[in-house]
Amino acid sequence: MSISFPEKSIFICDGSKCGRHKEVRKHLKEAIKEHHLKDRVEIFKMECSDRCKHAPVLCVQPANEWYSEVTLRDADKIITDLLT
């Protein structure tokens, strides 16, 4: 059986502090849909990254790029970077 995986993934920390920033995850999901990236980029919640002082934290794979204190503006930049 064949299964498909996205070429890029965004892992968003869902620990107690990061999980409070649901607007970032929502914004990323909407931007992925808006830019027709659903087949190329997928968002995953990850367990606590233990970097609570820098919430919210996320990671873009396979580039292994980590972001901290992500704002909605940062989320837009991340999506723009994924378009290239």
C-alpha cells in the first residue's frame, strides 16, 4: 500500500505555554490552505519542546529551522519561505 507524505512539515509545540498561542497554528493552517500548499506542507502538534520561555516554538522540516516567540507576522514569513 502506498502512502503519501508532505515534502515539508511544520511541528508546533503544544505544551502548556506554547499551546496558548492557538492563533499562530490557526493562521498557519489558513495560509497553507490559501496558498494551495495542503499537498506540500502539513502541520503537526508536538509534545512540549521544553523551551517555554520562548513560546510559541515551532520547527520547519526537513530544513530543521527552529523559530521561537513566533508572531503572526513571523508565520506569514514562514509561509512565504515555504513557497520558494
